[in-house]
Amino acid sequence: MGVKILTFLSFCFWSSTLGHISYSVPEELPKGFVIGNIAKDLELDIKTLKLRRARIFHETGEYVDLNNEKGVLLIKDRIDREALCGQEEMCTLQFQIILENPMEIHSVTVDIKDANDNSPIFVRDKVHFKISESAVNGAKFILDSAVDYDVGVNGLQTYRLEPRDNFEIKLYKQTGGSKNVEMVLVKPLDREKSEHLSLVLTALDGGEPQMSGTMQILITVLDANDNAPVFTNPIYKASIKENAPLGTVVTTVTATDADQGSNGKITYSVSSIPDNAHGLFEINPENGEIVLTGNVDYEKTNTVEISLRASDEGGLVDSCKVNIVVTDVNDNIPTIQVLSKANSVSEDTKSATVVTMINIRDVDSAENGKVQCLINDNIPFELKFTNKNFYSLVTDGNLDREQASEYNITVTCSDEGVPSLSSSVTLTLHISDVNDNAPVFDRSSYEAYIVENNSPGLSIFTVKATDADWNQNARVSYILEDSSVNGVPVSSYVSVSADSGVIHAVRSFDYEQIKDFQLCVKAQDGGSPPLSSNVTVKILVQDQNDNAPQVLYPVQTGGYLVAEMVPRSADVGYLVTKVVAVDVDSGQNAWLSYKLQKAADRALFEVGSQNGEIRTIRQVTDKDAVKQRLTVIVEDNGQPSRSATVIVNVAVADSFPEVLSEFTDFTHDKEYNDNLTFYLVLALAVVSFLFITCVVVIISVKIYRWRQSRILYHSNLPVIPYYPPRYSDTLGTGTLPHVYNYDTCRTTDSRKSDCKFGRAGSQNVLIMDPSSTGTMQRIQSEKSILDEPDSPLEQKPPQNDWRFTQGQRPGPSGPHMPYGTQIRWTPKSGTRATGGPEVAMGTGPWPQPPTEAEQLQALMAAANAVNEATATLGPGTMGLSTRYSPQFTLQHVPDYRQNVYIPGSTATLTSNPQQQQATAQQATQQALPPPQVSAQPEPPKAAQTPASKKKSTKKEKK
């Protein structure tokens, strides 16, 4: 651009004539440059300018801005004169200054002065010419004109051609002010000297500093061509409608050449075209048809002038002009622009008040640009024409916001073209409220109920008032009017929420003190001045069962005892006394009923449910106690009911001394009975807890033993023989005619054990415990051997200290029995231990258990054998030999003539036939476990062998 900004104040001037103000500024000024003081030119101060809301309305681009703080016009955007006005000599910006209160419009024109910011340019940088060497002096060659977008002195001024040996430049002015450039031959060409020439054409403007543009001219010298093409008309005229379809033929130009052959072939081309018409038209180089190639808009370009060129093969040319006129078509709808709009209007606005100003514009011409505007009907507004393209929307009647709070005003504008085009815009106008309506309650009076004994702050009732106004004018506040209730300000009873109208209780009400009262509530809106209305509210207090009955008689005192005397001669229905009670509540809350709660003898007295009279219900007898204590409960009918109790002491006696002695310990009896009841309940709870605990423990133990037995029953553990220390071996040489070996064979579960009598020839064991039970207890207590599953199966024999000598062994002498008998004991549960196949004792698992029949048969055989074995024993001495030591007496050895004790069983074998029969019957039943006996002193334990020590050590490790 290269334009230096000088002191522009010399370019700026203003004039104001009949409301029109003009300024002049150069183009390309920086943003924010001050154009002029509009406040001063309008003869307004800055404060008035701001109060009247001065602003700019632009019909075209927004290049100018108004600073209300300083009252000056500023450059809003860089102004390019060439882009704004093109090649026009006069370039102006027109806009309006709009003022309100009152509404005024002032037109402002800003003249844009040109600056030399554009250099001349050529459409092409190179052109080619073919010129015959026979061309004569004065032959003209048309060159492309340069274009300079500046105007006046800054525009294109002259051309310069270099070198100037054969040609010179001549300029010819055209009707539009532009200049045609012709290159004229001044010296004949000689192809033999120079076949190709290169010239430079320079275009210069008149600005400061001067700017230029260049184009290179390349000339090829040809042989002679002495006839140039000639157009039939130097100027052609044509017209075309805007928005014509592409490809439309605008006109056709024709040129002729008298030469023959290639020198007579003509080619058409465009030599120059306006900048606003580039790309709109093309010419057919063969036939000269001008065709439309772009969209033509009348509003942008209404006339186009094109320069054409006809050239032959010899390089001779001719030129002509084509003037194309663009005709208007109604293709633009009217545009509606709201200049000043009031968003809201007060409902008390007077008629004919300007609400909105509208600008209407249609860029079409003639009838197509004439516009008529209307608004919708049945609204209190009117659209008035003010001046060119401006309309005002004014009020046309009274406004009422309560009927219509806003209006949607549709402005429709139509042009007069054929067909007519129209556009519309809808304006939303809100009606602002005026406080012209007082609040209104939904009822003329109210009644509210509250239950007594309420908590302070409880919500009693809500009054509601509505206001037809809006916003602050419709904001209702509730105020409690000053009044008194029984000489007390009503504000000490209730309060009213100013926002919600909720009436709250300030205190707790008591129906017995106040039953109802009235108050006055005022509803006031927030307008200025405020409007209000009043309403009366009556509050009724409802009774609540909050008072228990009070017993008036008999009087309850703690200092002395009052008793009613009933003579023993009293008959049925005798009136003892009457319980008198009152309830300060009302209604059914005060209905009282009486009933006897507790009495020493309920069959003697009764109380009337309605009157509280205590009467006898039977004849008093001498058996009746002197002192009678009655507890009467008095209950009201409220929900929930309340009650009171009274104790009536009655003395059944004929004389006072008798009564006095009986009533001295009443208080003690009561305390004693209360303590006794407490201890009985406590004892019952403790016993119940212990019983349940014992049951749970017993069941747990039973379950645990059952689970252990189930685990061991199915095991394949070997049977381990056990020799208790109270058994002694006789070595088969005693005095008894038959030798028996009593072996106890036990499984790992000591409760499921078998006792068997071994076969003849085995070891003989004598039971040392007279009761036959200590041995089994000893066997059951010593489980160390059985607890070790991998211990040796052989048991070491008893210690020699426990064996009888040959002289001490009891029993008859005789041959040994050639047979043996086994007796197996089964526990009370009825199940026996099972095992594998029977093997020799101490060498294998427990034998297969026998059946009940086999067991009975073996038991009977054993009893017979014992009977035979003891037949020879004498009474008292049992046939003992003198070989026994003196210490061994009958008290140490059991009488085998009478009984045989089977270890682990309560069965006893005897020689008595009747006892044998009883024993056999007992064996058919399930054998019971050995009975528990008192603890007896244990004999010394046998000395441990290495095997038994090993088993004991394993158990301790486990």
C-alpha cells in the first residue's frame, strides 16, 4: 500500500444543512481514527448524547463507529475505496444517527478520498505479435490496456515503450474515460535483420510516489500480409436479463479480411473487459459469438463494455466494442431491519407512542423495488410511514397486561413486482406491569383447628391470596393485624409467615384455658404504592386427653392409714365406700370408668363401673381376713386412655382394737410381697437356664460319642487282650475239678466289649472283686493299651505278686474240663462290636459276634458247668486246703458255690435251679452296662514290662 498517513485534519471537514452532516477522509485510515465530533456538530453535549441513546444505523458495511463517551465518530474498520466504490469518481459512506426521547434521525455522509495505494497492472505479462515485414509505417497494433484501481491523479496516466527503434505508443481516450493503447510502426521491419523483437510496455500513474506496471511484447517478423481484418461495426449493443441461464448467446461480432489463405483467416479474442465482468462472458475465437459463462446480477453490474480484437495469421488486427445492458428481474425480497426496538411497554402508555422504528429496503429497481408494509389485525398497534424506507410502530389504544401480557406483532412487506415478493418479521413486545390490582383471598373468612398441647412453632393453617399483577407488584406479603384476645395481644398466640401465609402457633394452647379466638390477616402486595386486603381467621382449639383422672376420695396420704370398716354382719350389697374422681378434660376424654384391679379376696367386693361404689357381693363370714386391700383403677375414655389408681383399705371387724392390730404391718407386707415376687421370678429364670444348658450339654455329649463309635465301628483294628491286675493265673493246678480262664477281650470302644470263658487248658483268672463290678471298672478305666492302634497285640502276663501259690489256689481238684464256653456281653443299646473272622485270642481281630440264640445257649452251658464245679465245696470253707496262708480267709475269696460273677455284666451264675432259670431269662434280654459303685481302693498296679512301657510312651507322645 505504501501510503504515508499525513495530517488528515486538513482533509476532514463537516457541514450541517437541514439535519445533514458531511465529512471527508482519505481511505486506508487506521482503526480508531477520529472522523469528527458529532456531538458538537449536532449541537448536543455528551451527556445528552448518552441519555438519548445515540447510535448508528448502517445501510451498507459498518465502517464507522460512534463513541458515546467522547461524542466522536471513529473509523471502525479499514476503508478500501476501490473495494467500496470501484472506479467511481465520488465514493461516499452514508449512514444515519438515531436519537431517542424524542426520536430523531440525522443523515451523515463521509466522502472517501482516494490514496495512491494501487499500481497499474496488465492482465497478461506477455503478448505475442506476428508482424509481416511488409507492414508499412503507421500500421497500428492494439495492446492490452493496463488497469489502475485508483482514480483521478492516482489513476493510470501514461505508457512508455522501450526500445523505441521501430514502434511508438499512441493513446486514444474512450467514452468511459479509459485509454486505448496502440503500438504504431514508425520504421519498417526487416526479417532478415531481426526475426524476433522484445519490447517492454510500462504503465505509469500520477500518484506520489509514482507507481508502474509492465508487460513484455514479443514480436515475430513474418513475410508480407498487406490486409488487416475489419469489423463490420465499430460498436455492438446487446442486452441480457439478470439470472439468465449459463450458455446464453448474448450477440455475435463479424470481421472480414481481403487476404487469401492463411493471411485471411480471422481469430476473435477479448482485448479488455471490466474487472466486475471477469468470468461472465467469453467469445468464440472461430465465429465471434459472445456467450454468458457466469451469473449476471443487475444489483451488482447493470452495464458491461467489452473490447474485442480480430487478428489474421499475418498479425494484422482490428478492434471493436460491445456494450451489454443487464435488465432487472424481481429476484430480491424486501429486507426488514429493526432500528430501534422497545422490548417492553408499560400498560399505562398513552396512545400514539412510538414503540419501534423499522427500515425497509428492496434492491430491485422501478416497480420491483416499491414496497408496502402491513401488520396483523386486532392488536392495539399501528404502522405509520415516516419518510423514505422508514416506518414507525405506534400504540393505538389502551394496554392491559392482565388481559394480554405480550404481543407478537408480525410486520409483512411486499414489493410491486410480478410476481410479488414479500418478507415478514415478528416482534415480541412485552407489556410491563403497573400495580393496579389488590391481593384477593380465595375465601371471605377462614376457620382453623388445632389440638391442644401443641408444640410452639406448629403450623396451624395457611391463608392464600393472589394478585393479578406481575413480579414485584404481585408479590404478596402477609401481616398479622394488631388485636387482643382476653386482654393479651394476638401476636403472643400466633404468628403469620410474611412470605407463605402460614399461621404458626407461638405458644402451646390449653383447651381448658382458651377454646377459640379470632385474628385478622392483611395481604399486601409489593407495588408502589402498595395495595392490600384483609381476612378474618377463627382458630378453634380442640381438646386432647392430656389430663389423667384425679381421685378426690378416698384421700391418699403418706402420714397415716385410712381404712373403711365393714362389720362382719354386713349383708350382700353392703356399701363399703365410694371412689370419687374427676377429669378436667371434656367430651369422651372426661368419661370415667371404675374397675377393681387387685384385691385380697375378689369374691367379697366389687366396684361399680360407672359410679365407683364398692359393695360386698356375698355375706361376710368369720373366715374373712380382717384386713382387706383393694386397688381400684379409674380410667377415662380418651385415645390413648389415661388412668389413676387408688388403694382402699377395708377392715372386716366389729371393733376398732381388732382393726388397729391388723393394719400395723400393711406397708411391710407390701414390700415383702414385692420382694418375694421378684426372687421367685429370678429363681425360675435361673432354673430354666440351667435346665436348657444341661439338655444341650447332654445332647452334645451323646452326639459326640455316637459319632466316635460310628468311626471306630467300621475300623479294622485288631483285638487286644487285656489282663486286669485283679486276675490271677492258677496255672491249671488248683483244687477245683475244672480249670477256667476268664479273659476280657475289648475293642477300642470300651462300651462294646465281650467277655468270654476260654477253653480248657488256658490261663485261669480269678476275680478278686467280690462285687464283680470293680474289675470291669478297672478295665474300662485303663484304655492306654487300646488307645495305641499300632501297639503289639500280645499282653504281658500279670505280675507274679498277684498270683496265688499252689497251696492258696481255691477250687476242687479233678480233671480239667474237655470243653470251654464263651460268654459275650452286649451293651444296653443292643448292638455289638463287629470284627473280622474269629482268630486266636491276642493274635487277630475280634471274632464274629454270635446271635442271641447262641448267646443264650452259651450262658446256660456256663451256668451248668459252674454248678457242677462247685458241688464239692463245703459250706463255710469252700473246700480250701490247709495249704492256704492264714491271711487268706473267706472274706477275700468269693463263694463260688453260690455265685459266679461275669465281668462286665450284672448277670450272676448260681447253683440254685430257680436262680439258674431266672438267670437264663435275664440273659435273653439285653445285658445292662456294669453299675456304678462307690470308689474302692485300687490294688497296686502290675510292674510294667518293656512292651507296656513302650505303649505308655507312645500315648504320652500322642
